[in-house]
Amino acid sequence: MAELTTYRESVAEGIAREMRRDPAVVCLGEDIGAAGGVFKTTVGLYEEFGPVRIRDTPISEQAIVGAAMGAAMTGLRPVAEIMFSDFLACCWDHVANEIPKVRYMTGGQVTVPLVIRTANGGGLGFGAQHSQAVENWAFAVPGLKVVAPATPSDVVGLMAAAIRSDDPVVFFEHKGLFASKGPPAPPEHLVPLGQAACLRTGTDVTLVALAATVPTALAAAERLTAEGVSAEVLDLRCLVPLDMRAVLESVARTSRLVVVEENPYQGGWGGTVASIVADEGFELLDAPIRRVAAACVPLPFADRLEDAVLPTVDTVAGAVRALAAY
């Protein structure tokens, strides 16, 4: 059997590879040192790189991101961890109003090559303040790049591209995927930002997904095969840059589109994808665009209620059936 690795192990591996390659890469965050991170995504980094490059911080998101911003402006390439993505709200002035604007406001004289890592999304019963998928928050801020990998290999490849970027990147690691397994990344693995991946080819409908909705879309596509429906699955991998060329090329093959996102329907990134397809690819469509998204409510703690809020294989398969019959 081929060797497999976990998503969480790949986070540490991706960071370690870049730290070995570039001495300017440093890490900041709560409990990322000897403790190995609350989600065990930084295990081994403290032992290899020491306390100067792997720095535990106080419980202050403003301090973490503010220090990382200053370090980035003066020549380092910091990787700052915000433990839960919900807590980006605590340092939102830095994330939305300072970091993404420095390069523009200085005419390119000062760059902020900073990665903000954060554990994102629901499905584990962590409750309303620890379960949100907030890619749409960062997606709405010009100047930020937004990354959300779905596989262990992509974690490593996208981490490399994010750390090497001269623009600030918000790197969303999905909590529900940490234990998932996949082939390890090959040596020197690099996945360019803004390059979607077609994970399954099909002829009847395109499923566009991101992070945890990728395995959901793949499972729905597999189920629909038995019903004679051929679904193509596209993993965006990044929201900024957004690979709309890949989406439009897929829709040209299938003529139908379902967007599967964990963000709430109201204000979700899927609305942008649907809008661009409607603007630039309307004549490719043989049916209306459909979006399967989370309900616009705080994430419940109870498993059954959380399952009722988030996209599921059943809801995705149902949306595809409706489009196939349109």
C-alpha cells in the first residue's frame, strides 16, 4: 500500500520545508512551540528550529498579527497562527485595514510577505464561536490572497507558494480535514496560487468546491454515478487569485454548475463564482446555476443541528439531480 500522510502532518511539513529553504521564515502563535500547536499542526518545528524562529506568543491576536506585520515589513517572512479563524475578528483592523494596504500605499516600496494561518470551518461540534468558515471575510478585502487546501499534498504545495508570496496570504486549514489522509507531497512541491484542480472529470454537471466541501462534492459525484449522472469536480484551492478560467472551461464541457461552499449563503464566495459565470459564460449554460451553502445562522453545537446547517452529500446530490432533470 502506498504511503499516506495526514493533513495536519502536512501543515508542519510544509512550514518546515520553507524554514529549511529560507532563514527569513519565522513562526508566531499561541502554543506553537513545545506544545506542537493546539491542533498538533506544528509538531517538531520547535525541536528543529528553536525558540528564536518558533515563537510562542501571549493570547492576543492583535499582538500576534501586529508583530508579524512589523517583522514582514523589515525583511522577515513570518507565518502567524490565529488558533481559530473566528478569532480573526479580534485582529481585523490589522488584517483588513493595515496589512493588505501597505504595498499599495507605499507604491511598492514596502511589502508585507506574511502568511496568516488559521483553523477554519465546522463539522466538529465546536459551537458558534469556534466553527465558522470565514473565507468570505478575507475574500472581501482587496490586497489579501486567500488559500484553502483540501488535501495533504496541496497543503504543502500551497504553503510553499504562500510563504514565498510578496503579498499577504490568509491560509485557511480546515479543522474537519486535519485527520484526513492522502499521498505525501513530493520533494520541492509547489502549487501556484490561483490554479484550480480538476479532481474528477464528468459530462453532465460541474461541482465547484473548496476545502472541506471538496470531499463532500466527490462523495456526491460518486453516489450520482450509480444514477447515470456524470459530475465533474473542481477544487478551487484558492479564492484569491480565483481560477475562473478553469471554472468556465469546465462549464463549457458540462453546461451545468453547482457551487458547494461552507460559507453562509448570504455573502458567500459562491455568489461571486456564480456571478462571473453568468456574466462571462451565460451561453454555456443549459440550466440555472445552483449554490449549496451553509444556512445563515450561528453554527449549532449539537451534531444533528450542525449537520442541518452545513452542506452535506445529500444536499449536494439533491441539487445535482434537480439540475440534471431541468
